[in-house]
Amino acid sequence: MSGWLPFHNTSLCLSCDTWDLRAVDTMTQMDYKYSLLGSAVDDYRKRPLLLQVDDTPMNLFAVLEVKRELPRRWSTLSCFRKIRLYSFLFGLAVMFLIMASYILTGDKKGLLLTPSPYHFSSLVSPGPFAFNLSSVKDFTHIKLVVKSITSKVEFHSSRQPPELKALVNSEPHMFSVVPRKFLPGVKNPCWYEEYTGNITSDPYRTNLYAHYSKRFRTVFQHLRNTFREHLFHRDGKLYRMRCLPYFYIIGQPKCGTTDLYDRLRLHPDVKFTTFKEPHWWTRKRFGIIRLSDGFHDRYPVEDYLDLFDQAAYQIQGNLTANASGNPGHPNIIIGEASASTMWDNNAWVYFYDNTTEGEPPFLIQDFVHALQPNSRFIVMLRDPVERLYSDYLYFGIANKSAEDFHEKVSESLQLFEGCLTEYTMRSCVYNTTVNNAMPVRLQVGVYIVYLMDWLTVFSREQILVLRLEDHASNRKYTMHKVFDFLNLGPLTKEIESEITRSPASNTRRPADKNLGPMLPITKEILRDFYMPFNEKLAKVLRNDSFLWERNSKL
């Protein structure tokens, strides 16, 4: 059941139960239409309720707050008249009551990833330069918005990582599964875990990766067929080898991570998960399958560890082969490549209490460091201006154009500037409300904010930062840097040639190339916006090439 209702600074009281719905338009003085998309009443617990904004571009960010008041006494006559008066809104009222039941019972499963009124006291409001971007294309006004943003950019290194006890209390099951120490004499972090299940049953029957992805069911079928032969017998018990990655390719999107992943896979000592980008740390761990689908069952850490079973079997085989002689030192290492790991902390607001002035109390890297303090990370970056346009072309919907991109950039800048009127720069970068509202992922390109937070828990030597521009012009150079960083042995000339000469992966589609470059004014606006972030990045990395003053179009 769906219905349309225009909201504009309105407050409605529906039915005799006095449920109040308040929708506040804080971005413009325009009316917008909203629709509730959901299933029948008797099925509402199984499927998410979605709030959809039906206007483009979206110049506002609305939060629905459902508040239950004490029931009032109504006479039969007045109640009858009120029901008649609002009979045409009855269906919509039922849907709002359903939404209220979700919130009042604390059931987050299936809720749309929209702002939580319990974590943000006020809405993101427009800044002092608010204007209707759908009709006003005043270049001077947009420049003023950017100038206002850059004047508020500040960098602080005062973040204190949370204590281990707080992390364990937040994710007790994860810390109960992964041990504090790994097998000695093995380069990759692995351990033996006692297997208490029935050896005749399917060990992957509950794995949510296998359930939700048809593409990977063939891989899991192979793992099922070989599972029992890899069980280790000792003292009347059965054990299975478990492994975590030795290194992570953590970001950023549209910066060449797929190409790097495909080349590293060709190295004989490098193994990856059964598929690229499991997104466990940032999304699946919280029950996010697709951002538009809301929350589902959370993927336990065991489901994530299953993805490394193929590589674990090879490491175990090397150990077994050396069991009769000197202790072996298997050189096989496992990698994991999710381009969201570096930056995506958007789920925090739904699971952690907001105790740090709008900033997440825990970040992804806090948990990774607590489990694997010696892990290594590879970051591939790109001129953030070009990255954003490539991101728009790759993920954008129909009717893409340079003009549409300009509109979306302008709207995103206004949203970010509006956030800065109430919150700090770092808070706005991690603000789930702002990130979900912006039509282009402007925040992904502020690389230095994320990198500085990673450096609060990991040393500079554990993070290799590369540029896509360098990789595109000299793949042999960048791949050698990666090999050295991962302590990989020398390769034959044939294998090295295969790794460095293969064509680039995941390049721009022909249809997107035909759209041409972004508008010159859009590029100028974005260069001004990203400039202070790039300057700080170049200073921290001690490399002026990260200023991207001589950028190449890729």
C-alpha cells in the first residue's frame, strides 16, 4: 500500500490514538512528495519500510519522528466526526502506526538507512548561502559555499582509540572466535579451531554469503565436497584451520583497487577470499547487504572466516608436507580487497551510542587492530576530482550527463556546508545523515581524514599509499613496491611480465566515455573544495604528488 502526501512544515494528528508525525523541511522552502513503500500489514515485520523522496534533485533532508502521547478522552460523536474527516488518510495512518511499532520496539531490522532521530538532535540545515540549486545556477554562489567550507576545515590528531575492553564489550562473539595468538612459523595469521559439528552435515548451510549470492554457491559446493578431508585429528578431537588476511586492500572506490587485486591474484604466493569485496567489516557485520534494502541478519565472523577456507587448505597442506622434516615456513599469504574498509563507517549511528559529539566512538580500524595488530594495508588513491566523476558515472542511474553531475555536486556541497554550521569537519565526514543525503559521494575523496584516523592505531610502515596515476603510467614500478611491502619473494620473468603487462581491469565503460568530461566550472569548484584536504595529505605523506596539480585523466 502506498500513498502520496506533500509535507511542508506540517504537523498532523491522525486517528484517536494521537500519533504525531512531524516532517521538517530544513533545506528549502519547497514542497516535496514522499511515498511509503512496504508490504501488507500482516507482513510488515518481515520486510522493510522505505521512505522515498520523489523529486530530483533532492534539496532537503527530512527525518520522520514518531512520538506516542498518552491517549486522550474523546466523545463518541467527536471521534466519529474525526474519522469521517480523515477517512481518506486512514490507509496512510496505518502505515505510520506500523513504522511507529518498529521504532518503539527498538527493532532496527529492515529499517531504511535514513537518519536516526535518536542520534541527531537537529536536522542538517542549509548554510548561510542556501539557494534553490534546481533553478539557480549562479557560479558565484556555489563558489561562496565552497569558500565557506574550506574556511572551516581543521585537522586534529587528538583522537584517542577506544580501550580493548570497550571493543570486546561491543563485539563479544567476534573476540571469542578469533584467538589472541596465531600459529608460529606461518607467515599468514592462522589457527586451529575445534570442530564440534556433525562431519556428515553441511558446514556451510548457515553461511549468509552462500545464501544471498548465487554467484558464490558453486565455490561453496566445492568447499563442502573437500571439507572433511581437511579436518585435523588430534587427541580424539577434530580441528579445522582458520585464517584471517595477512593484508587488506582497503580503498578507495574507483581508484584502481580492482586492477591491483587482479594483478596480485597472479602471484603464486598470494591468495584472496573466494570473491572480491566481501565488505564484512563495514556492512555485512551489521546486516547490510545493499544500502537500499535496510538491515538484515548480521553476518557472524564465522561466515567471514569461511571465505578464507580455500587459502587455508593450501597453507595447511604446506604444513603437512613439512611435518616429517624441519619446521616449514609457508610463504602463502591471504589478501582481502574491500574498497569500503578505509572510509565506510556509516552503520555506526545505528549500533553505537553517540557519546562523542556526533562522531563514531568505534571505527573499523579499531576492531581490525585489536584482532590483528601486525596486519598490513594497501591504499590506492586518485585525484579526488576525477574519482568523484568516475564514481558518478559508474554508480549513477539513467540520464547521466555532465550537467546532472554539476547539479549533484552543487547540492552535495550545500549539504556538507550546512552540516559544518553545527558540527566539526570530522563529524560531518562521518555523519551518516549527510552521507546518505548527498547525491554524490563527496566525502570519499577527503582521503586525509580517514588516513589520519587509521594512523592513530597503525604505524605508517603498515600502510602503503599508492596513486592510480603512477600505477597507470608504470605498473611494473607500483607492483614492485607492493611486492616489497608484502615481503614477497622474487618472481620469474615470465610471471612478472604476466602481472605487469595484462590490460587494466574495471576501466570506464564506452557509454560513459561518450558522455565526455565534467564541466570546467564543476572541476574548478571541486578543485577548490578538495585543495585543503590534498595539501594536508601531501604534508603527511611527504609527497607533493598527492596535491594532484598535474593530474591525468583516467
